[in-house]
Amino acid sequence: MFSSLLLLTLVLLHPAASFPFSRQLFKRDVAGPEMNSANFPDPSIVKVNSTWYAFATTSGGVHIQVATSSDFNNWTLKSGYDALPNLPSWVDQSSPNTWAPDVNQLDDGSFVMYYTASTANDSAMHCTAAATASSVAGPYEPMGDEPWECSKPMGGAIDPSGFRDNDGTRYVVFKIDGNSIGNGGDCNNGVAPIVPTPIMLQKVQSDGVTKVGPAFTILTNEPVDGPLVEAPSLIRSSGGNYTLFYSSNCFTTAAYDVAYATATNIMGPYTRAGSLFTSNTGMDSPGSADIDADGTHLVLHANAGTGRALYTATINISENKVTA
């Protein structure tokens, strides 16, 4: 009897004790894998009214996946539902590789989805595009029949992510996919000479799509990043500083992470501040994070089950420091 009471006491005092729960709490405010470790790579997040919506890379026969939650803790995958059922003609229809969607609500109440896809004339080349919908879950319809950004001479473009600044100005950050034309090794860019994979900042009009001026580099890969930097997501803190979340190293290695850099001006310069999540923080190759507009709720993926599963985190941004 005493031993049973002692065990119960220990469990109550230590809720993260080693018991076979499928959903684990690695830190006070980090949880996952969600949805029974369903494959849900490159997630993004948006909250509309009282519901959270997460969107993810193609899996299970759909181009863009959707999951929902009423409390940010319990998630339901809309199995079989495709948020982007139709693709423009420039996309390789047989193997579209629709990656890394990011949904933003525009000022008129409608929604824009940025996404990545393989090109029809070269399936190894990826470009970014946009689609719109009147409701957050879609279905989204492509805008026009041309990519939004390709940057083909530099290797293509992937991982677009929208950001609305405090004054209402909108931007899109994205990655130049230089490692697609690399010289081999991890993520095809681990052998010298290393090809640049810069993260770009593009100002856009209120429609979230029409470009205003040229795009600018705000961060690029350095030796500490391994073969690349990618998966940008931008937020402005209540103190006015900008925090750029990104992943470095190759997603197939244990070095993949969620890192961040900070700046006092949206154009930079951005100063690297370290890694928020690594394989040493209770997840296997965590990466591809997206921060909600509230600057607090964040989603990411990490290896689990047979793929890359959804994980969630509640973070705190205090000027140049991010904690979870």
C-alpha cells in the first residue's frame, strides 16, 4: 500500500516520468508528436476566431494537408482533404512536390496560401506560388498560371512565408534553393564549393502577392549552418525587434535545428542568436518552424513514426532572446 502511494506521488510530482505516452511533454511548453505521429512536414499555423489551423507538405495523396485544434493541444487531421486540389500548368502534375504551405489572412478577410512546387519542365527545380480562398481551410485556387518566384539561375525558390508588420506593410520571406545545384554531400551542398542558400525578404502589396521593388538577402548560409539555411518565419516582438526563425543543416541529419536571428530593422542586419530546438532538446531533427502572428504559438516538425510529425511549442520572445 505504501509503495503504491509512493509511486502515485512520484507520478503526480513528475508528470514527464518515463511512461509510454505517445504524446510527450519535452519541456514545459513543448509537446508532440501530435496526431499519432502522422506525417505532417513543414507545418505552418494560423488562428481564425477560436480555431487553430495547421497546413503541411503533401502526404497521403493530397497536395496540401490541413489539421485543426480548438485549444492548440489536441489536433485533428482532416484526412483525405486537400486544401489545394488544383495546380497551375507550370507545376509537374505527376510529381508536384507541393511543399511548405503558409497561410495568411489578408486585411479584407480573405486568405492567401504561399506554397512550393516542382516545375513541369524540370522536376528537380522548385518555384514558389500563391493561391487564394475565401475561407481559411480552402479549397485554395492558384493565382494565375505563373510562379510567384523561381530564381532558377540560383537553384530555384522554396519555403515562402508571409509576414504583416505593425503598420500593415506585408512581406514574404523565402529561400533561394541553391543546394539544388550543389556539388553533392548532405542535402546536395556538403561538398565545396558550397552554393549560397540565402533567405530573401520581398515587400508586397496588401494583396500579399504583388511585389514592391526587389527582394533583399537578410541571411545566408555560413560554415556554422552546414549546407544551408531554410524554412524562414518572421515575427516582430512587442519591443519592436524582428526575430527570424529558420532551420540550418540538412533535414536528413541530427544536426537539423530551429535557429533564430534578430534585428532592429526588418531589412537587417540579422544577428544569429543560436538554436531554439535541436536533437538535444527531446526531438529527432526538429526543424521547419512557423510562428503565429501572436508571437507566442509555434509549430514545427521532427522525425517520429514513419515520417516527420507535428510538434507544438509556446514560446516567449524578449528582445533578442527566445525561450520555450
